[in-house]
Amino acid sequence: MHRWKGHVSRHPLWGAVEFTFAWHVVLVLFAKVILPPLAPSWFPDLGATVVNAVSFAGVWVVLWRWGWLRVSGVAVLGALRRWWLALPMLLVACSYAVAGVDGRTTLLVSSLISLMWVSINEEIYSRGLVQQVLAPLGATRAAIGVGFLFGVGHLQNYLFFGAPLDDTLWQMLSAGLFGFTCAGLRFAIGSVWPMVVVHGLDDFFQIRSPGAAPDWWQVCVYVFHAAYGVWLLRHYGTGDVPLTRGGVPADTDERPEQAGALE
């Protein structure tokens, strides 16, 4: 593990690609090969929940072994005064609920729990581990790298889970822009947890909506994510939230002065 950490520190771009590939391999193996189908009537999304919990545990172990739990924003709440920065993305996520949600109570509860685990898993791997690996490249390059890898990773839905190619390509674009903005938020706030909430609700309201959002609204969302991500990086992208000597992000609105660095 320590040898791999040294390799990642010397070659952050390759390290980010390696972690992204490894994470998706583990996810697909557990979803398609190792675990049997798990969809009891009382929890239809049990299989997806277990798969994401297992993947999350693997990422957590890497962060723990490398001493990155705090600096990656995974084991801290960050600058609480900046949590409001996630509000615009939360409003966008809730906009998909305007048409309501579809499904019986058991299915809705199962879906919400499963998608919250998806968001925990994806945020900790992408905006936690991968973003921390890319941090030495600078905030803007790191955020672009995070968004690109996060978007490309959704190609697995076409390759292994039967999603149509055209839908997958649009999802890759949407996920890439979403990931870029979330990376900006992580630099600004110093914690992945606001994005976990936004991500989980965004997925839930889109999936459980009785119909797809209009194309014009989706285009507006894409433009918003790109513009808001750029704004976040310009205002807060000079580095991660400053740390106290104990390694806990300080609750301050002062702009960080140095780019986030690896341990």
C-alpha cells in the first residue's frame, strides 16, 4: 500500500486513472459475478445497496491506510459556513420532484436507501480519493480530471448493465458536469458530505420521477453545472479549506492560500 501511495504521489494523473478503473472493476465484479441477485420484496434494491456498501468499504480502507480520511474531506464536515454553497445544486435536484415521485412506499424507501449508498460510495471514491490524488495538479485541473473520469466511468452502464448507448452518452455528459461542480464544492467546503446529500436526492428524484425532465431544462442544468463549477473554482479554488494543526478543517470564510496537497 505504501509503495502504491508513493507511485500515486509521483504520478497523480495515472493514479487517478488506476483508482477509477479499480473501483469500477470491483463494482462490476460484485454486481455481476460475486453476489447473487438480491431483490427481496421487502427491499427490492438490496443488491445495489450491498454492492455500493462493499465498494465504499474498500475506498475507506485505502483512505484510512494512507492517512487521508481528513484531508480528503471524508471524515470531516469542513467549513460549515460554506455549506450554503451546495444549496443551488440542491434546488436543481429537487426540481426533478416537481412532477412527483412514482412507486409504492416500499419501492420508494428501498430506492432512497439504495441511492443514498450510491451517492456515499461515489462521492467518497470520486470527490474524496480521486480528487485528493489529483490535488497536486491544482484545483482547476483536478476538478476537470474528476469530472472527466466520473463521466467516463458511467460507460459501464452500457457495457455491463444493458443501458442504451445514446442514453449512456448523455448520462456521461451529465455526470461529468455534475462531477466537475461537486469537485468545486469539495474544494470550497472541505467535505464530501454536502455533495452526498445533493447527489443522493438528485438521483432519487430523477429515477423516481414519473417522466423525464424536458430537454430544455436538462440543457439549462448542464450550463448551470459548468458555470457554477467555474465560479466555485475562481472564488475558492486556490486550495482546500485550511486545516488546523489537528487536521480538522477550520470553520472560516477566508479564502485558502495554498493548493491542497497530499499528505
